[in-house]
Amino acid sequence: MASLKSTTKSLQVLQGVRILSVSLNLPGPAALLRCKKMGATCVKLEPPSPVDAPEGTTGDPMSVYSRRAYDALHAGIRVKTINLKSATGQKALQRELAQAQVLLASFRPSALTKLGLDWQTLHPRYPALAMVSIVGSAGGRAEEPGHDLTYLADNDLVTGLDLPATLYADMGGALMACEAVLQAVLMQKQSGQGSFIEVALADATAHLALPRTWGATLPGTLLGGGHAGYQVYPCLNGRVAMAALEPHFARTLCAVAGIEWTGMAMMSEASTRQKVADFVRKLTQTELNLLAKAHDIPLHTLQPDLPG
């Protein structure tokens, strides 16, 4: 068996690849950081801070939204402040492009054109350079405004008035952008030529939403609240995410809870859900964790819901 050290070293598949990023906010920097962890040399160009920006922030809006997130995203990334709209900034940009194997961008196509970073302009000048362009929606809709929340809503992933727990579209798009970088580098090594790959956050969200699109997680289905062993239940001092889905887990849960087993069909009955809820409600998180360990039941205890 390979050691952890040698396995980790073998994952440096982007060693020797220099990636230049002009991406701001979350998807591009998150993708760049993952590429850094795969061994790439990563350089990011940021605009100067606006004159009215809060003290201690940068030209990347993420430093305003969450400084902690910004710092985490840029660990080990060389950041340069360059005004790409100035002649001096354009000269600096060309020097950076000449050294890079991949350009990572996250502007609308019209903005890329204004900065001289559209593929039609770049490819003749840097034929070996690959480009990964992150947009909101693909193709003809790339100019439309949007954000993580709107892409989630468009894919039926905003089901109430609460905001989603994390930025699924942005992080899913970051993963797809990393995949695109790997594809671009592979094609680059095979042909010696650069390629252009567009990554749409809307497409990344649609991929994440496929289980719901298939109907697998709709309300009332086995994965949408219809299975007594696949629920979030209140317990004595918090909550528990119960995932006793398969028959052997469901049977064990019922045995531990003192519920007579009559077959898998019973797990879809409201009476079974009530019995499991009554059992769990009397237990603490510690007791539930001990039961899970002793009886091999998949669950995870959580803190109580915060007051609305």
C-alpha cells in the first residue's frame, strides 16, 4: 500500500503549470486555490481598491463580504494589484500572459473584450495559452446578470424563505473550473495549442440539482422526507441527522428504538416516523452518538436550530 506521503506527492499533477487569474469574488479564487493544491504556480491580478472601500480591504469584493474567506482563498497565491484599464496595467498584463500556461477569468464576455482578454484577441497572440472563462450562464446568456442565489432558485433549490446554507453554485462552479483547467492542460500537452473552455455557474447548479430534477429528493419521496430513517429529528439537547436508509440500517434503528419490524414498507408510514421521533426526542446527543457507535447506525448530531 502506498504511503500517505507518496500518495499526496503523486497528486501534484499541475506541477510546472503557471496559472494567471483575473477572477474575483468566489468561484475563480476557489478554483485557483484547488489548482494551487495540485501543484500549480498561481498568480492573481486584482484591481486597486476603490477609494471608498473599507479599510483593510482589497480590489476583490470578497475581501469586503468576508475577509476570513478572502484570506483562506488566497493562501499561497501571489496577488498583484494592477489596473487593467490603464496602459501601464495592460503592459503588466501582457508580461504575465507571456509566462502563463492557463488564464482563468470570471468576467462577462463584453468585459473581457474591453480588457483585451477575449479569446479572439488572445489566441493569435498566445497560441499555446489555454483559457478557462467562468460565466453565469452559458453561450448567449453569458451577459445576463445573476448570482449564486438566482442560479439555485432557477433550479428549484431555494425551497423556502431561508437563504441556502452555503454558496452551492459558486463552489460547484469552482470544481467545474478545476476540471476545465485539467482538461485544458491535458489538451495543451497533447497538441501544443491552447484551448478555450467556458464554465457556467448555471450549468454547475443544474448538475447539483439533478437528484431533484429526477424527482429523487422531492417532498414525500424516500430521500425527501418520506423515509422514517432518513430525517432530521429533534433530540433532547439538539437535533440529529438520521440516515438509516438501507434495509439493514433501518432494521437496526427500529430494533434499537423498540419498533416492531414488518418490512421496508413500514419506513414510509407516518406512524413509524412518529415512533422514531418519539424515541429520539428523549435522548441526548451523547446518547445518540453512543448508540450509533454501538449499533452501526449512520447519524450525525447537530446543535439546536437558532431562533429565527
